[in-house]
Amino acid sequence: MSIHGIFRRVDFRMKRGENFVRSLLPALFLIPAATLMISGCQKEEKAGPPPPPVVEVAEVVQKDVPIIAEWVGTLDGLVNATIRAQVQGYLVKQNYREGDFVRRGQVLFEIDPREYQAALEQAKAVLNQAKGAVEQTKAALEKAKAEVAVQEARWTTAKANLARVKPLAEQNAVSKKDLDDAIGAELSTRSGVDAANAAVGAAQANIVAAEAQVLASQAALEKAELNLSFTKITSPIQGLAGIAKAQIGNLVGPGSSEELTTVSTINPIKCYIAISEQEYMRAEEARRKRAGQGKVPLELILTDGSTYPQKGEFAFADRQVDVRTGTIRVATLFPNPQNLLRPGQFSRVRAEMGIKKGALAIPQRAVTEVQGKYLVAVVGPENKVAIRQVKTGERVGQLWVVEEGLKAGEKVVAEGTQKVREGMAVNPKPFGAGEPAAPGGAPKPEEKPEGKPEPKPGKR
């Protein structure tokens, strides 16, 4: 190869290397920048730990708190009269308006009375016939008594004649035949007296039977009158009548299980609640303590959350505890002068069972239930959190009574319990003392999400 060719190849390689170096220059400048950025990020990550989370704490207060008990109840009428037909027949009339108040004895329905009217007339005829039979037997008795008198007179004559004949016969002053005739006449008249007395006894027995028939006929007449009265179905109580469950033309009767309607007395109205054995014993103890001070007043909380203005009272408890649920059914009474409350409504019954002296109370939001255990986060020295298990008692409004596990004056986390753990340091703020949110729901300055810049105002 000539020297000229060698130089040309060297020059080509130098040019190609120069172009390669030029293409690497931007990348060479980017490497220090990337290195600086990475080192900057590492410095940022190693800048320090995040600030402690902000939580709201409440102090454990010690005060006298009322012991409030509350149960779910069902309203029911004081007296609920189920109206049914007592005789069979077709309904021909409804005499009340459904949902109205009815008086005691007011006719609600009518059954076709013609069959029972005919039965009543027949019973009257049978009674009159029985009474006539009694009069006939009484007349027969009088006739039998008269016959007894006649036979006794004949017997007396025959006895007197025999008494005269016997001495004469002993002296042979009369014949043997005259003595035998006198003896026979005396025996015959005696038999007549016995027969007449037997007729009197039979007449008396007939009178007893006839009078019994009169009584039976009288009972049949009264039953017929009663059945006829049952064709007009009346209300046994004064109260609110429900919707009719039978229509005009329906065949009703005592054998039918269908009721016609129900009438309920609702002032006062009953409210049934189911309480546990322990609550029942506490209620009885409270009742004994209030002896001479009146009954425990009750509040009725309606389904819309409002409190019924009238106060109620305990009425009675069932005779036994339900072995399946361990509860006892208790009836309470509430005045209902405006008839606002109706049977079947659900409500809650609340009662103040007593005052607990010097109880420790914390907000209910401070208590967390985990697997049946109640835990609270206590903020101690240096604002460090300690998780404690506590034994809770009654709930009073927004507070929860703590039986064991806390002391008065300690501070517990009431807001932000999900952000703390054992030994963590926190930034405590008073519970419920924060500033109100800005209009429109904007977050407060201390509640801005971390890591997000302030939003810039946009152009309109």
C-alpha cells in the first residue's frame, strides 16, 4: 500500500472518531446532572423522619353520671278485643266506619236474623205447651186428691159397719154371711184408698215432669233469644276499631277462624320490652330504693328519633323468664290522650335507673373494640402512646363509663385512633377544639394533605 493510501485511511478514522466523540458529548454532560439529581434525592430521603401525626385527645373526667337503660319496644293496645261471630249466618250489614272509635255495646255487624227469629217463636210455642201440660197435671192431681177423700169416706163407713157386725156375730145375732160381707167391704174400701193415694202420687210426679219440661222450654227460649241477639255483633269495649276482615254477604260463624275486626283500647297504651335477667334485677333494686318516691319515669323514643312528650311507667313483668333468650317480657304504660300512638309501632324505651357516683368517663369514639376486647390509646409523657385494655360500663350520651384501666386526668386519643400504635409519638390537640372549616368544605391549614402543593388560582 502507498503512503498516500495510508494517510487517507488514518484521516478517515480520525474523522469517524471525532464524530463519535461529538455524539457522546451530550450524554457526557447529562451524566453529572443525573448524578447530582440522584444524590439530591438521596439527601432528601435522608433529611429526617416525618413529623408525628396530629391527634385529638380528651381528658378522662370523673363525675356523677346517670345510669341510662334503653330497650327496643313494641306498642300494643291496653285491651285488644277480637270480634268474631257467635252464630252462623250471612253478614247483611256493617254499622261502623273502619278506623273510628266505637262505644261499648255499639252494633258493628248484623247477621241475617230470620232463622233465629223463627227458632225463637218455636221455643215460645214449646214453652206455652209445657206450661199447659203443667196445668193439666195439676188438675189431675186435684181430681186424685178428691178421689182419695171419697175412698177414705167409704173406708170409714166400712170400718164402722164392721165394728158393729163383729159383736153381733159373736153373739150369733147376725149370720156369718153378714160378717163376711162387712169384712170384705172394709178391705175393698181400704184398697180404694190406697189406689187413690197412688193416683195422687202419680199426678204429683207428672207435675214435676211437666215443670221440668217448662224449665227446659224456658232454657230453649232463652237460648233462642240469645242466638237472635248474637245476630247483632256488638263491641265489648270502647276503643279504636280496625279494618273489617269480612265483607257483606260472607258466611260467618263460630266454626270459622276468620275474625271480623279488632277493637283496641289505646289510652293508655302498652309497650312491651324484653330485658335481660341482670337488667330486671337492677330495675327491681332501683324500684326498692325509690319506695315512696313514685315509679321510675320512662321516656318513649319514636322511630323518627323524637321523644314522646308523655312520661310512662313500668306496669308489670311476665311470670317467667324465656329460657331460649334469657329475657323477661315487661309491660310499660304510656298516656295516649291524642291517640297518636297505635298498636304495632316500634319504639325505644329509656329509663334512668340511678346515679353512678365518681364514674370515669371518656368519649365513646376513644374506645376501639378488637376481638371482644375494648382498647384505648393513652397519651403519656413525651406525647407517646400506650395502648391499654379497659373494662367498660354504661353509655351515657356521647360518653362511655370506664370501670377499670384508666385514671382521672389521663388523656386518651378521641380522634385519630387509626393513626397511632404502641410507643408512637403524637402531636396532641384538644378534642373538638379545632377551627371550623372554611366555606365550601375547604380543609383547614393544618389538615392539608401532605406532599401536595398549594393549589394555584386559575384564570377565568
